[in-house]
Amino acid sequence: MKTRLVRKGVFTLIEDVREAVSPPSEGFYWIDAHVDELASLQPLFGLHDLEVEDCLSEEEQRPKLEVHEGHYFIVINSIRFDDEEIFLRALNIFLGRHYIITVTRQKINELRSVKPILLQEQVDQPDVFLYHLIDRVVDNYFLVGDRIETRIDQLEEDILMHTKKSHLEEIINLRSEILWLRKALGPQKELLHALNKRDLKLIDNQLQHYFGDIHENAVKIAEAFDTYRDLIGNLREAYQSSLAGRANEIMRVFTALTTIFMPLTFITGIYGMNVDNLPGAHYRWAAYGLLGLMLVVGFGMFYLFRRKNWL
Amino acid sequence: MKTRLVRKGVFTLIEDVREAVSPPSEGFYWIDAHVDELASLQPLFGLHDLEVEDCLSEEEQRPKLEVHEGHYFIVINSIRFDDEEIFLRALNIFLGRHYIITVTRQKINELRSVKPILLQEQVDQPDVFLYHLIDRVVDNYFLVGDRIETRIDQLEEDILMHTKKSHLEEIINLRSEILWLRKALGPQKELLHALNKRDLKLIDNQLQHYFGDIHENAVKIAEAFDTYRDLIGNLREAYQSSLAGRANEIMRVFTALTTIFMPLTFITGIYGMNVDNLPGAHYRWAAYGLLGLMLVVGFGMFYLFRRKNWL
Amino acid sequence: MKTRLVRKGVFTLIEDVREAVSPPSEGFYWIDAHVDELASLQPLFGLHDLEVEDCLSEEEQRPKLEVHEGHYFIVINSIRFDDEEIFLRALNIFLGRHYIITVTRQKINELRSVKPILLQEQVDQPDVFLYHLIDRVVDNYFLVGDRIETRIDQLEEDILMHTKKSHLEEIINLRSEILWLRKALGPQKELLHALNKRDLKLIDNQLQHYFGDIHENAVKIAEAFDTYRDLIGNLREAYQSSLAGRANEIMRVFTALTTIFMPLTFITGIYGMNVDNLPGAHYRWAAYGLLGLMLVVGFGMFYLFRRKNWL
Amino acid sequence: MKTRLVRKGVFTLIEDVREAVSPPSEGFYWIDAHVDELASLQPLFGLHDLEVEDCLSEEEQRPKLEVHEGHYFIVINSIRFDDEEIFLRALNIFLGRHYIITVTRQKINELRSVKPILLQEQVDQPDVFLYHLIDRVVDNYFLVGDRIETRIDQLEEDILMHTKKSHLEEIINLRSEILWLRKALGPQKELLHALNKRDLKLIDNQLQHYFGDIHENAVKIAEAFDTYRDLIGNLREAYQSSLAGRANEIMRVFTALTTIFMPLTFITGIYGMNVDNLPGAHYRWAAYGLLGLMLVVGFGMFYLFRRKNWL
Amino acid sequence: MKTRLVRKGVFTLIEDVREAVSPPSEGFYWIDAHVDELASLQPLFGLHDLEVEDCLSEEEQRPKLEVHEGHYFIVINSIRFDDEEIFLRALNIFLGRHYIITVTRQKINELRSVKPILLQEQVDQPDVFLYHLIDRVVDNYFLVGDRIETRIDQLEEDILMHTKKSHLEEIINLRSEILWLRKALGPQKELLHALNKRDLKLIDNQLQHYFGDIHENAVKIAEAFDTYRDLIGNLREAYQSSLAGRANEIMRVFTALTTIFMPLTFITGIYGMNVDNLPGAHYRWAAYGLLGLMLVVGFGMFYLFRRKNWL
Ligand SMILES: [Mg+2]
Ligand SMILES: [Mg+2]
Ligand SMILES: [Mg+2]
Ligand SMILES: [Mg+2]
Ligand SMILES: [Mg+2]
Ligand SMILES: [Mg+2]
Ligand SMILES: [Mg+2]
Ligand SMILES: [Mg+2]
Ligand SMILES: [Mg+2]
Ligand SMILES: [Mg+2]
Ligand SMILES: [Mg+2]
Ligand SMILES: [Mg+2]
Ligand SMILES: [Mg+2]
Ligand SMILES: [Mg+2]
Ligand SMILES: [Mg+2]
Ligand SMILES: [Mg+2]
Ligand SMILES: [Mg+2]
Ligand SMILES: [Mg+2]
Ligand SMILES: [Mg+2]
Ligand SMILES: [Mg+2]
Ligand SMILES: [Mg+2]
Ligand SMILES: [Mg+2]
Ligand SMILES: [Mg+2]
Ligand SMILES: [Mg+2]
Ligand SMILES: [Mg+2]
Ligand SMILES: [Mg+2]
Ligand SMILES: [Mg+2]
Ligand SMILES: [Mg+2]
Ligand SMILES: [Mg+2]
Ligand SMILES: [Mg+2]
Ligand SMILES: [Mg+2]
């Protein structure tokens, strides 16, 4: 747990978190805690049992805003990539008049990357801090969206070019990811709508307009994911059609070859019969004549099938 | 039927249920009845005919809250596993100012497992009892959700690894279960929204905030089941594609073998013809030469098909 | 047309319908008319032209409640079975302060089966009569629902056990029935919601709570039909997969047999060639040796295909 | 352009349309104009530029009601059949206090067929004229609905009986028509809801109840088309299953025949081998014995395949 | 950046944009800027940081209306064709009391084509300018809609006539385009609804009625795109059925040919057996007789398969 006094975006580390209970003469306190350290903060800042329970939960959290006496409780999910997998990590925030407490179980990049912005914007208020933090969290969803869009386009092209059986698993994994993310985007939109529109005393009215900008982004992301889900239908269709088409084509070639050899074998059968007076069997060039005939029949059929686009 | 006086979470068994009609000096009464015992309770607590009818019904019940003069009637479904099957069991609750009546047809685990919590939290009010009871009921849905998620993931993997015809039945059963549970989750959400948001005199205002926490869980579960339903599409697709793919592959091998033997048989046919002067038929090593030719043709085709990925 | 004076559930037949225009000293009048007899009732009870038009229409009717000066006009569809087919029959009801008029084109069972209930409950008011009548109408939908559920389960099992081509037609008919009934269930819910919630002077406030119970049933039925529609997807899938699987399997057996005979025929071809010095052709047991070889090759392939689960 | 003075349903032709600007002593004016004649009417009746633009547009029109100072502008689409094709034709109506202007590009049957009704009902008000006109327009949709229902049922039966490739095109055309009509039915419902429920000064309150009756019909039609769209799924399924089934069956017969001849040809191959001591080759009835054996094998296989339902 | 003073639709170029800060004696200023020139305008017209950020963004923009102190910020997407591809280009508009600022990244045709209209209508107000500009932007969507409709119809016909593998890619591309455009049409409807219905001081009330006309068009376009998406199902179905049908047909011909040659080859096999006393083998015309028999069998089978429609 790190307690910082933030004044015009400049951090001063505070030793004892209890100092943060009363308002500073200037700026605000930012307490950055691990979920396991929450127990000691609860009595100091009057956190509700249910809030603590939510922070401690290892389940996926629904983004939300809860208005309590003296502070707000905000949950939002940060998104990140690691080795081609997408992870959602709950970021729990307690926003007070003169402090902001961020509670996380795992490292969340945005808590680090927000720092230079605070300095640059000379942030002096906890609600402004909240805005920049959530702004960064939501912006990262665009990166994931772009990546998914790229994967869809790439996969579509791959499948149309050269379908492989492994594409099926890729389609299925991609759809799973899109469906799970879509589920998470609904409540995120609601949270940002609340931060923009609800009458919130701890957030400056001017600032709420800025949350409207993030809300717009959240809506854009959710709409994009709805479209991704629909586009997956393209992949499925391309995969099934291409695979079936390729299987049919190979079978067609095999069957065509068999079909071409049938009449040839039939001719050899005729001249293989042990009957008297097979016409021409005793001519000198009989064998060559028959071979010539068979060549003509075989290539004739081959040419015919080709011309009919059957082969 | 068991009648208990509950004081700070401690139970005292009461012999005569009629004692529970008037408020105790401290704590509240909990009457735990079987549906068949409801007849004797109806006049004592002024239960409505329609309420009794609902409790007696053997049909699946929709979760609901009905506000009556003097008491509330609450129906919620408890979920449980037995031998890989999911059962919903109606839990009927009558909440009064100084009593709570639970009416069930079958054993409901939550009525047992809630007891230690009552003791620990020193529960002294019927509405707090109600909260802990419903909290446990709803939490059990998460277990079912996790189990279904596991089954989906497992089945997906199984199908992609080695599709079997029995997977079809498993997919169908899984989808049925998800669809029936989804249907039950809609009204459960409504019930918990009502307990959280409606103006309810028999439930402490502070406590209604706690019901909001359960409502949030109910929403999470319902969203998860919507996603499960969509994910089932993955299973269907994996099954169909894999099965069709496997069938095609086997047929392809068979057909390829047939196709390879066609020209070989054709060559034997040529030399089986009863014509004079078959070229080379009387050479000493004719048979071996032809066998060699046929090996070359056969393996040539085999190699060609392999290289084209047709075999 | 039958006109009855109903007092505490006891019927007294009235000769002249005009008597029913003015209120009885006790009880109410129930006029049970055929649509063709409506013309004579219209002026007596001030029925609206559009109401009469609706009753006379041979089209399917949408359930509805229309509030007129002095009476309500209610349309609901009764459901019944005949020879495995489902029929909806419009039941038109005019509810007045002291009378109820039921107008039908065909026999409706509920009009008969409601009578013992009236006697038992000693019904003395037309709105109570209306409640019991609609209660019975809606309850019958559960029977249809259960029947459809049974058919779905049975068909699913049949298809998985032994798919037949006739199953396709059964699936299609079942889906048609479910889709048409689903369409009818939406407005039925609306009607019952109106009877429960709207401010209706001709229906006792206490009684409206009872209509809420029917409304709950109507919602349950509609939700069940939504689920039936989704479950039909299971049948379609089971049918298509099973049929395709069976067709593939038969073809596989045929093709495998052909494939097994190809090398055997090839061997006979080799020894059928008219070349000198066929190796071993003049050994005494050549024929038996070759037959033995062919047996080994044939059964070897058969065994191989079996072990690979291809046959 | 025809200008008529309508008194108790009786028409009197008016030469100069400018007469219609001021109210008649009795009845109302009906101006029936072609869209090209609208220019001369615009200044006389104070029509808005946007209204005129809508009338002149050759695009499909959305049904709507626009309330202007002094008149209403109503657009509704008339439906008609010609050679198995469905056409929507915009009917533009300007309703004033003492006049109604109908503006069309093509002939609309309802403008002719409404005349006898006006006479019979002795219509004396433009809003009553409007009611009868729209009533007829909407009733025609039922005819189209019934026709589509008949085509669906017929096609379903045809497909199940004897699937043809042309059925695919029929299904596709039918679905297109249903989808385009469905799109048109949404705004039509809205228009009729507005005519029924909005506070409209130019329409008699008593009459608005009658528009409610048409609104009910518009809702019925829209619900029916939703169901038609869902039923199309049945056709698609029947077509695909039947076609695939038939293709499989033919292939199965071919393959079975081939499979039956394989062992027979194999036997001839054995006795075609040029090896010494073929067992029984020199018996007198060898040929007949072998032919007998081959008959037994061939018919045995045929019988076996039949019994297994493979053929 | 071009600054123009617009008086009755006539343009006068202004050198210094700072002149546009104060209202002209007559008409209004139109500043047509590139996004890179926005920095200099921001302080002059008091543009908000978030507005500038939106203009500078290279992401796709959601159409929207933001009401600020002193000006409105409007974003709408212009649509255009280039080489069979569809592009959306953000058009950012700042509407003030006496000025309108249009900010774009790329050339937008409507900004050029609106000029003659301004002159013709003698536009003197910035809100009227806005109306004509947006009217043109939205009208262009109809062109795209018509083009998509044509492509769907054309593709449907092509596929039914002669299915090609490239059709799959065309279907997939078409569906992608429709899905992405559909996503963009939702917020466009909202924007136009706001311009029509919200209480907007900077837009003349009379003029808002005109925006209602554009809103109607936006709704029409959105409904058409919903229908296009549904119609794509037709294409998919035609493609899959035709391709599968054609593949089946070719295979059927091949297999039929093979099947026809089987019994013929069998007959040759019989007479190829090295057994004594082959019936008729030593008749003079044996070879011709057998060839005749084989011709009869072969053509008989061919004729039979044809009559059964198998070939
Ligand atoms: Mg919680
Ligand atoms: Mg999860
Ligand atoms: Mg969850
Ligand atoms: Mg992007
Ligand atoms: Mg996964
Ligand atoms: Mg297939
Ligand atoms: Mg009930
Ligand atoms: Mg039920
Ligand atoms: Mg059930
Ligand atoms: Mg979980
Ligand atoms: Mg089941
Ligand atoms: Mg449902
Ligand atoms: Mg969801
Ligand atoms: Mg009617
Ligand atoms: Mg019908
Ligand atoms: Mg109907
Ligand atoms: Mg049931
Ligand atoms: Mg039917
Ligand atoms: Mg439902
Ligand atoms: Mg217009
Ligand atoms: Mg059109
Ligand atoms: Mg259009
Ligand atoms: Mg009909
Ligand atoms: Mg068409
Ligand atoms: Mg419907
Ligand atoms: Mg923005
Ligand atoms: Mg994009
Ligand atoms: Mg986007
Ligand atoms: Mg068009
Ligand atoms: Mg693309
Ligand atoms: Mg639509």
C-alpha cells in the first residue's frame, strides 16, 4: 500500500495512511492498496462490508457505481493482453471528497501510465484523477477492438486463401472471446452513463461533461463488439464452404479418374474374353490399335470433363 | 413443521405454533413447514387462498414478491445437483413483522446451511434472516454456472480432439438445461430488483441495500447464462464440422485407394487381352517388368496424392 | 341462446332475454349466445357495431379488453385438442354491472366445465363468473404446453435412437404450431395484465388481485413457449446430424467393401496377364496359394479398417 | 384531377377546384388528384413544400401522419397484386376541416371501391371518408397475408412431396417479399396508433375509436408477418433436408450396385488367372456352377442391403 | 482554411478569420477548415478541448449533437464511393449564432455541391446552411442503399444462374459492408431526431420541421439496411444450395457411369474365365452376341437412370 499526497500532479509519499483521513491543506490523497490491505482501510474510511466483499471476490466483477454517504464506490475492469490472451482485471475505486483509494489484486498498467498525465495536467482534485484513470482504462479497449478486427480480417483472408482444420478452433476461440467481452461491455456503458448523467456531488459538474466523452467511447466499443459478433458469421461461412468445397473437389478428381478408367478396363475385358473370333484380335497391330483406341477414349473423357469444368 | 424462536441467532424450539401469532418480547419466530402442513397455518397468519394454492402447486414456480396486508409472500427457486442433473425447488416464504414462515415440498439445503450464519451474525430480525437465506440460494446459482461453463469448455475440447456421436446428445442436453435455466433467471432478477428498490415497510431500509448486492449477483448470473447459450453455438459448429470432416477424410482415403488401383488393374487388363503380339509379353522378365511398372505407377500416384494433401 | 339468472351459483332459466336488461333483485344474468344470435342482443344491451363485427369475424381474434360506457368487451381464445391438432376458438364476453354475455361460434368446453365451480363457490357477481371462466381458459394452455413439451422430448429421443425421414415433417409441424401459438400468447398476456392492473369499475378491486394470479400463469405459458421455440433447434440439429451421419455410414461401408476388393481384383488381374513366366503360375498349389494371399490381404484390410473405426 | 362535393355520400362534380377552398353549406369536398397536378393545389390549400416533395418522390414512402396548421398530411401504402407480384403504392391524403385531397401517382383500387360504401353510410364528413378509405386499404393486407400463408403451406407440402431445384428460387423470392412487406408494416402500425390515440382536432373523438379497430388489424397483420418470416425457416429446412436426402439416396443406390458387382468380378478374376490347377475349372458344369455361385452372392448381398434398409 | 461571408447565398471571401468573431451586419460567416487548422480557431470561438480532440481523432466518429454555451458541435459522417468501396468521412460542424465552421480531414463532396443550393435559396442564416448541408449528406446514403440493393439482386441472380466459388467472397464482403454501415446508421438517426425534436435555440423552430424530413429519411435508410442484412441470408442459402447441388450432380454423373460399366465388365470377366465349356464361347458370332448383350445392358441402365431422373 502506497499513500501519496498529490498537489498539482506532484506526489509526496506519506508514511502513515491515517494521515489521509483528514483533508490536506492542498491537493488530495491517493491510496494505492492491494486487496489484502483493505482490512486496515475499512474502519478508517468507513467502507461498507459489501464493498470490501466485492473487492475481495475472485469472481469477475460487473462495472458499477455505488453512492455511499461520504464516498463513491466504483468498479471498472481494466483490459490487457498477454501472449494472445485477453484478461479483465477489476479496478476498485473509492472516491472521497479529499482522497481516492484504488484497490487491485493484480498489477494494472493504467495506474502507472496515468502518472505522467497527472503531472502534465497539474491535477489537484480526486475527481479529476478519477477521470484520467478511467479515460486510460477505456481507451485500452479500443486497442483490443482493433486487434480483434485485425484477427477477423486476417482469418477471413486466410480461410478464403487456404482453409485449414485449425481455423475451426481459431474461429471458436475468437467467438468465445468476443462473447465474453460483449457481456462485460454492457455494465461498463451503464457505469459511464451514470458518471456522466447522475447528479453526483463528489464530481465537479464541469467534469461530468468529460465523463460524457468517455461514455461515448464506451458506446462506440460496445457497438463495435456487436458488429464483431455478427462478422464472425462470415468466418464460419467461409470455413464451412471452403472446407466442404475442397473435400468435394478432391473426391471429384478421384472419382473422375476412376470413371475414366472404367471404359478402358472394360475394353481390355472384352479382349480378355475367351471367345472365338474376337474381331481383329489376330491382326498384327491389334495390341497397338487397341491401346490407341483406349488412349483416345481416355483422353477424350478427360478433355470432356475438363471442358464441362467437372475436373 | 418446526417452530423456532430466534434470539440473536439462537434457536429455541416452540411446541405450539399458535404462540407465534403474537410477537415475542425479543427476536422473531421461524416456522419451517412442509406444504402439507400449510392448511393449519393459513387461518393463524391470514394467508391468502392464492398464496396457499401457489405453495401447493406441483408446477414450476416463477420467483415473485407479493405484498399483502401484514405480510409479504416471496417465492424463489433453490437450485441443486443430483447425479449430474439440475433441479429447481420452490422455496415459499411468508415474511411478517415478527415471524418468517418457510414452506417447501422437498428438502432445501439452504434452510440448513443458513443456520450457522444466523448464529454468527446474531440475527434478531426476520428480514435479516430473509436476506441471509436468499443470499445463500442465489450464491448456489454461481456453482451451477461454473459447472456449466466447465462442461462447455470440456465438451468443446473433447469435440475438437476426437468427435464422437454421443457428443450430439450431450450438446442437446446441455442446451436444454441452459434454456430452461435461462427462463427461470428472468423473474428471479425481477424479484431481487423489487426487494432492493421497492418501498417495503417490512424490510429495513438499510438492509435493502444488501438485497441490491444479491440483485447484482442475479444479474451477473443471468448475463452469464445468456453468454452460455451463445457459446453453445460453438459446440454445435465444432461437432458438425469435425464429424463431417472426419467422414470426408475416411471416404477420401477409400476413394484414393480405389483410384490408385484403377490404372494398375487397367494394365493387367491390357496384358490380359487375348490379342496377338502384345508388346513384350514373351520377354523373359515381362512379368517382373510389368510388376515394376505397376509399383512405380501405384507409388507414384500415392506420393502425388500425399504431396497434394489429398490423402 | 340461453338466458340464465345466476343466484349463489344456482341457475334459473329465463325465457325472454329482454328481462335481463334490468338488474335482478339478487344475482346476475348470464346470456350464452351463438354469434348468429348477436343481432337481437345488440340493441338491448347497447353493443357497439365494431364489437359485433369482431364477434362475427371468422378470422383469428386477438385477445383484448375494450372499456365501453356501461359494459366491457373482452375477447380471449379458448384452446382445445382434437385428433392431435390444436384449435383456438374465440370466446367473446360482454361484462355489464348485472349481466355477462358470452358469444361463441363453436362449442367451448370451458363454458360447460365452469358451471360446477360456480355452484361450489356460490358465485353471485358477473365479475366473479368472469374470473372463473378465464381461469379455466388459461389453465387449459398448460395442458397444451405439457403436451408440446412431451412431444419435443419424445421426438428428440426418437430421432437420437433411430432417425426416420418422417421426423422432418413432424419437426416442421411442431414448429409451425409453436410459432402460431406464440403469436397468440402475446396479446393474451396484455389482456390479463389489463384485467389485473387497469382501474376497472365493473370489476371488484379485491377480485383484480385474483386476475393477477391468472396473469402470472399467462406469463409462465408465454415464457414456456419461447423456450419451446428455442428447443426446436435441438430437434433440427439431431435430425440433420443423425441423417447425415447415417447416410455417411452406409456409404462408408459400401466404399470400404469396394476398396477391399480392389487389390484382390488387381492380383487376379496380374495372374490373368498373358505373359510368359508369371512367377509361380505353374506350381501345383499356385491357385490355393494365391487365394490364401488374397484372403490375407482382404481380411487384413478389413481388420485394419475396423481398428481405425472406419468400418 | 376530379373535384367532388360529397353530401350524404352523394357526389356532385365541381368544375373549378378553387370553389373547394371555402367550406360548402353541407357535406365536404373530395379532390382526387394525380401527383403532377399537385402544383396547382399547393397555394390554394397552403400545402407545405416538404409535403409536396414527399408526394412527388418516386421512392417508397413510409406511412405517417403530419399535423399541420389547418390540415393533416397522411401517407399510407395501398397493396395490390398483379401477376403474382406484390406492389405497394403510396396514397397521399390531405385532410382539412371541409375537404379531403387524395394524391396518387398510379391507380389505387380503394379510391374506387370506397365509393359505394360512402353512399351506403351517407358519409357527410371528410374524417369519416378518411376512416372508410384507410379501412379498405388495411383490409387488403389481410388478403396478401392469406395468400402468403397459402403459398407457404403449398410450398412446404410440395417440397416434402417432391423437392425440385426451382423450389430454392421460390423460397428466396417468398422470403424477400415477406421481409420487404414486414419493413413497411412497422410504420403503418405507428400511423394507425396515432390516428387512434393522438389528440386530433380534425377527427371526431367518437370516430377515433373506429381507427382503433383498424389499428388492431394493422397489429394483427404485422404479427402475422413476423410469424411468416419465422415459418420460412421450415421451408428452408425441408428443402435442404429433402434435397440432400434425395442426392444421398441416389448415390447410395449407385454405390450399392457397384459394391454388389465387386465380389462377382473378383470371382471372375480368380477363374481368369492363368495358373494351373484352378480348382474345378475343368468340370463339365464349372461355368454354370460359378454363375450360380455368383448369382447367390449377388442376390445375397442385394437382399442383405435391402434388409438393412441400405438400398 | 477559407472564411466566407454569406449574404443571400452569395459568398465574399474574408482574409482574416478573426473578423468572423463578431457578427456581420447581414448574413453569416462560413469557415471551412482542415482539422490541422483547428488550433487557431479554438481560442477565437471558444471551442472545447474535447470537441477539438474529436475532430483530430482518426477513429471512426459517432454522429452526435453537443450543445455548448454559444455554439453547437455536430458530427455527421459523409458517405462516398471510390472504386467499388464505401468510405465514411467525418464532417465536424460548429454552429454559432452568426457563423458555421466546418472541419474535415479529407475532401467532402457535399461541401462543394451545397453551394449552388445556397445561392438558389438565397440562404442568409447559418442554421439554414446546416439544414441544406445535412440534407445532402443524408441523401447520399440512399444512393449507397440503392447500390447495395442492386448488388444483392444481381448476386442473387448470378448465384441462381451459375454459382462460382468467387461468389462466396462477394457475399462475405457485401455482408461486412452492410454490417459496418448499419452500425453507423443508429447514431445518425439519433442525431437527426435531436435536431428535429430537442429545444434548440440556435435553430429556428420553423426549420426544425425540415430536419424532421431528414430524420424520416435517416429512419428509412436504417430500416432498409436492416432488411438488406436479412436479405443476405438469401444469398448465403442460394450459394450453399447451388454449390452443394452442383457438386452432387457431377459426382452423380461420375458414379452413374461407373455403375453402368460394372455389369459390363462383369460379363467380360465371366467370359474371361479359364473354365471349360463357357456357354456359347465357341459360337462363331459369340463376340458380337456378347457385345450386343453388353450394349443392351449398358444402354438399358442408362435409359433407366435417365427416366428416374438420376442422371
Ligand atoms: Mg457484491
Ligand atoms: Mg467467467
Ligand atoms: Mg460471472
Ligand atoms: Mg478501430
Ligand atoms: Mg475458452
Ligand atoms: Mg454434405
Ligand atoms: Mg398462482
Ligand atoms: Mg411451467
Ligand atoms: Mg417445466
Ligand atoms: Mg464463474
Ligand atoms: Mg431433456
Ligand atoms: Mg426466455
Ligand atoms: Mg448479455
Ligand atoms: Mg375489429
Ligand atoms: Mg391463421
Ligand atoms: Mg390472422
Ligand atoms: Mg409443465
Ligand atoms: Mg401446417
Ligand atoms: Mg421468455
Ligand atoms: Mg420527405
Ligand atoms: Mg425499396
Ligand atoms: Mg427505401
Ligand atoms: Mg388469415
Ligand atoms: Mg426480388
Ligand atoms: Mg409476434
Ligand atoms: Mg471524444
Ligand atoms: Mg472500423
Ligand atoms: Mg469504431
Ligand atoms: Mg431504393
Ligand atoms: Mg473487409
Ligand atoms: Mg426494420
